[in-house]
Amino acid sequence: MNILIAMIVMVSFFFPQECAEPINIWYKVSNDDKSIGQIVELDMSKGQAFSDAYFIYLVVQDNKTKEIVIIAFPNGGDWVADTYDPFLEEMEKEFKSLEEYLRANQKNTITIEKK
């Protein structure tokens, strides 16, 4: 048994497995008309940045297609990303339908009282 464990350990040293995520890669869901909804891998290890009076621009490359992607952020002031979450929206719909069901069937309830 000890020999088997020793052999497994030795083999694991010869064939290391890398589980780390890629460095300097941003993953984003595309909102481009041609590729809407697809995952885009942006190479953030190199690129260009410039700004005008209204926006800060980052020019980077898509890892898969090698296309140039321009990301724009407001220059000065605060900004907030959208907080749309389909799971929370579905839960809210379900909760509202449960409230409506309970209101509609309130007359048919049974009250349990302690004696």
C-alpha cells in the first residue's frame, strides 16, 4: 500500500497540473451586434489608454478573435454598472405570485390555537 502511495506521489511530481486562472484576462459578455451574448476574453496585458473631455478609453485585443476592442469609462464623476440579475428577478416574480395566492385563499385558512 505504501509503495502505491509513493508511486502516485512521484507521478504527480512528473506531471504537474496547473489550476490557476489566466493572468491579465478579463471575461465579459459581448454586447456587440455581431456577437451579442458570447463570452469575450480581453487581453489586458497590453494595450493603449487615452481620454477626451468625457470618456477614458482602453484599447485592448480579444484573445479569441484578435479583434481590437475599445472600452469606454466616464471621465470624472461616479459610474455604476447595471445590477440586473435574472435569478433575483425570477425570485421576485415567484414571491409576488405566492403573495397573490395567499391573499386569494385567505378565507380558506385554518387557524391552529394552543389550548
